[in-house]
Amino acid sequence: MKKMTALIMALAAVALVASGCGRSDEPSKQAGPTGEVRHVSIAKITRSSIEDYYESTGTVRAKTETQVSANMMGRIVSFPVSEGDTVSKGQLLVEIDDRESQAQFQKAQAAMREAQAGLVEIDRSVEAATAAVQTAEANRNLAQITFDRYKELFERRSATAQEFDEAQSRLKMARSELDRAKAGVQVIISKKRQLNARIDQAKAEIASTRVFQGYSRIASPVSGVVVKKFAEAGATAGPGAPLLSIEDNSQYRLEVGIDESRGKLVRIGNRVSVRIDAVSEGEFLGSVAEVMPTADAASRTYTVKIDIPANPILKSGLFGVAKFPVAQKDAITVPVSAIVERGQLSGVYIVAADGTAQFRIVTIGKTSEGKAEVLSGVAEGDEVVTSDTGAINDGTRVR
């Protein structure tokens, strides 16, 4: 019996302690907050007109991207640039082995020298053939005069038939010699034309090989950043095969997809709000530069290209958001400075009647010109804290 009494007393003592602890905790949970923050800014929630907009996401891309290709077959002997390097227009990018083109150049030069030497000999032959023609013409003229005389004498019977026949034969021979001399001149002139043609061909081959040699040293056609290399030193380059890609880093665009139903909202030259979180936390204005004339059959969207201001941090592939204005609408708004982020939740500090700040979770809609649309959580006429929100806790006295 004594043991039972002792057990009951022990249990009663435990219950009393537990009851005492419960009473000591309850006041701490219900106790009002301590602390006070003075001189905070407070604004009354009103309905105001804000801009409604259509939002679309996209990717930043360079306005101009150039692929540099080879124009000749050969082994790459030098490739001094790397991905990420900034290059200037005219800077040497790739050097290809040009020994074959050098050999062709020397061969063409040798052919031209040979043709030019032959041309000197031909010119001498032309001079000799021309002299031979002149001699043959003189002989022909003499034979003609002699023949005419013997003909006259023969008709007057002062010359024999044999003398007349001999004069006639010498005239025919003189004429034949003249014809052969003239034909020889034409042959030599024809050979001269052939040599001139060979010289022209050699000159053309020399010019062609010089151009071909120029293909062995590839310079950058634009200034920009090397974003991709497709080969390295030691590899074999081929005509038309890309070697590297350069993008113009002075001008970038944000490319976004627009639903076909929203196509009428976009016009070339329209000003568009753009946000690129990797560059800036705020928004800046861009300008619609291009609207693709056809829609993508799979996504039913149009591609819109927006010129954005130059920024050294910009790179191709960054994520961006574009806001296309639609219309003005009437909504309950609060200053953006009043919004407090707690994890995945957004809220504001409402000023209660007793002057304390009370945290209230809200649903935020669209943001425009420093004002945020509030879809739920507050009502028109409520007062919110718009400054020093980081120093305020739930229950802090602000007025």
C-alpha cells in the first residue's frame, strides 16, 4: 500500500511539473513582439493603371556569325587562335602548307620565260622572212619587166620563141618564190601568235597561283570572338570545309518565339522591355529588328529578333525575357520596394491599426514601371511598408 501511495505521488509531481512548463511556454508564444523601427516609408494601396504585356522567353545570339572556311587543300601548319580569343579584321587565323602552289608558280614562271625567249627568235625570223619577201618581190618585178620586153620583141619577131619562153619561165619562178616567201612570213607570224598565247597563259597561271598562294594565309574577315574551332594544326584543310566560327561581339540580339495569335502585337521598330538576368537584374529597352515571315509548324510560333544594347558581358546562348506591351489595365498595385521574398513566397508588411507591421503573403502579377500588380492577399486602402523591409519583423512597431 505504501508503494502504491509513493507511485501515485511521483506521478502527480511529474504532472505538476509538466503543467508548470506548459504555463511558462504559453505566455512566450502569445507575447507581443519587441522592437521598433521609426521613419519607414508607408504607402496606401490603391488601384492604378498599369501596362499589360505579353511575355516571351528566348536566347541571346550574335547579330552576325561568320564561318571561316578554306579555299584550298593542304595541311594546316599554324592555327594560332583559340576559342574565346578576340580577333581583329585582317588578323592571321590559319596558315596552310603552300609548297604545291609555290611549285606551280615556279613552273608557270619557267614556261613564261621559255615562251618569251622563243618570241625573241620568232621576231628575228619575222625580220628575215620579211627581207626574203622584199627580195622575192624585187626578183618578180625584174622578171615581169624582162618578160614584157621579150613579149614585145617576140610580137615584132625581134626575139626568138625560146627567148620568150625563157623569160616567161623566169617570171613564173619569181612569182612562186614570192608566194613562198609570203607564206613563210605567215607561218612565222602564226608561231608568234602561238608563243604570245603561251605567254598569256603563263601569266594567267602565275596570277592564279599567286591567288592560290593567298589562300594559304587565312585572315579574319571581321572583328569579333572565336566561338568555335573545327580543326587544329596538323589537320588537313579542304575547300569549303569550315575551320572556325567568329561572332561579332559588338551587336547581339534576343531571339524569342511569339505565338501566332500574338503576331499582330509585333512590328519592326517596336520598343520592347528586355531582361537578361546574367547581365543585369533590371530591365532595359530593345528594338524589334526582324520578324520571320513564316511560323514554325510544330510550335506555331514566329521568331522575333530584338536588337539589344551593347554590353561586354553579353554572350551567345544567354537566357532572356522580352515583354511586348499589349494594353493598359486597372489593377491593385503596390510599389516594388514593398515586396518581401521569403523563399518561394512573396509578401508585404501591412501596417495594422496598432502601428505594428504584419507580414501578409500575396500573389504578385505583372510588374511595370516600379509597380507590381497584386492578385490576392491585400485590399485597396491597406497600408504597406515600402522601405527598410529588411530591418522589420512580424510585429515590429513602425508607427
